[in-house]
Amino acid sequence: MMVAQHSYLQWKDLSTQMLIFRQLFDLQSSTYTYLVGDSASRECLLIDPVFEQVMRDHAMIKEMDLKLVATVETHVHADHVTGAWLLREVSSSDIVVSTQSGVVGAQHYVSHGDVVPFGSRRLNVLATPGHTNGCITLVLDDQSMVFTGDCLLIRGTGRTDFQEGSSQVMFQSIHDHIFTLPDICLIYPGHDYRGLTVTSVLEEKRFNPRLGGEVDLQDFSGYMANLKLSHPKQISRAVPANLKCGQPDDYNARLKAQEWAELNFSFSGVWEIEPSALEEILSQVQILDVREVNEFEGPLGRIPGSKLIPLNQLVARYDELDSNAPIVAVCRSGARSAQAILHLQELGFTHLANLSGGMLRWNVGGHTVLGKSD
């Protein structure tokens, strides 16, 4: 095999190791983010990450024992801010964008025919402009999967009425590049607004109402010219941010809310604190115990200074808590207290953490307890 001249890293021969694959979703923008990983090296890529979902994605990668080597943008998004810059901050990953994107601050700029490697696997880059000049499509090395961004959607396409859009260019991009892939190749788009997750090259060649079957360029151009869609709601915020890889002006302020302790963010969406870290700041936080009375006074004991509000009473009694002071929620194992954190978030509390492993781990670590039965 030959490596494209512009490939930014060398890659090994195609491995038979299992591909690690996850399809993630952002409800706000209906954006799909894709994780592809090499099971042998544990290296992975994220395609089109969303800023608000960075902690989710980072936690998942950490829990799966993977190393994020790069994020790849299929184009400059108009409906959400990319998480590429923030992921680089938290995981030292590179940022990969098209040479035609106009983006500044990326580590690698790719063109048609380049490859993006992860371990012994790779994504092949196809230039597929039409939605924007910098749109790229990413084909897995064995051509079993293709990630089409906003070029080709499930029974649809990206729009062509702004951001350098062109119906003629998109039609050619899809027919000359995507539709020449094997019929059984699975297509994973950048968005779907109906809950659909995957299609195939053959399906779209036959059934896509915009450009499948016998539809020609004139048909397609007429269809696209009469969509009459409103502009994306976040376009004025998203495009300028994405042209600098998603770097926000107020990043430090976003982190400041969690500077009160050494916290970890779980894939389930909850900030957590380890028992040893909690013991160091015990006098500076509110300990909210959400167990039942018999557990609070039972064999696992309780953390000094704990306030007991059983989980089923929390919403009715939340005003007993100080919203200006950090709160650490506690239960037996960490499950009910995680639910308590979600309830408090909905009530407007911000400085929150769940005790990882609950009283079980607190006791295993030999930390101070009151009322423990011998």
C-alpha cells in the first residue's frame, strides 16, 4: 500500500485487530460524534466532537483505557461549537481539519488522499465540498464505514445555501467519491433529526430523494434551491469559534465553578470526588447524606458533619442546604447520591460532587466515621 504524500503520521500495515467504535449524540444540535479506536494500541480518534459534551467524551475515553491521539473535523460547523480545542487541553490530542477550511490553530491540515492514522488503523480523507469548501469525508481503511459529515445525510444532504455552498459541487462530490465506495459500506452522517443512525451506500444511491436513483444535477439543484430553510440558531456563535478550533473566550470562567476541589467527571455526567480528596477539605464543604435513617445510624457509620436528607425528601427540603457552599453527596455506594447531584443541578446548585464509591469506599480507605457499629 502507498501512503498519501500529505499524511501527517506514518501508519502500520492494516491490522485485523477489532475496531472500537462508538456513536455519540448531542441532543441540542442533533450532532453525531464518532469514536474509532484500535484495540491493539488503544489509540483512538474523535470525529466532530461537541464542546458541551467534552467531559462526557473524555470520561468515556478514560474509562475505556484509550488514548485520544486526534480530533477530526469534517467541516466548519454552523450549529454547534466544536470540542476540539478543549479536548486538546484535557488530553493533549491533535486537531485535524481540511486545508480548505479556513481554520487557524490546528496541528494538521489534510487534503484529498491523505490519511489520519490511529494505531495500526487509518481513515482515508476524501475532499467532498458543496456544503462548505472545507468539507471532508472519512473512509475507514477497509471501506466498511464512511463518515460523511454534512455532505451526505440519511435520505438527505447538507444544505447548500450559505457558507460557500454549491449544489453542483455537492452533487459531484457525492457521485464521484461517496457513491463509488462499495455498496455495503455503512454511512454515518454528521446529523440526523429523526433518530436514524446509519445507512449504506446502496440505500442512498437507490432511495435518497434528493440525488438517488435517476435524479440528475438539474433535479438536485432545483430541489436544493427551494428548501427555504432558516439559518442555524447558533451560526453567529458557532462559526467564529470553530474557525479557531472551538477555543472559547471565557474558558477560565467555565472551569472556575469546579476549582473548589480535585474532581473527576464520570461518563454518566456527574462530577466525583475521591475519598482521600474529600478528607482534605472536609471542613470546607457540606456533606449531604441521602441514605435512609437506619443506614445513617447503621454499620457503615457516617462522615463527620453530615446532614441527613433522604433522597426521596431532597426536592422538598433542598432549601436546608446553602447554595453558596460546595456540596458533596454521599450514600452507600455512590448510586443514589449521583441521582441527588442531578436533582440539585436541576434546582440551580452549581458547586456539586458525588463521593466516588460512597460510604463503602470511605470505610475501606480507613477514613473517619461516626456511629459505626463494631
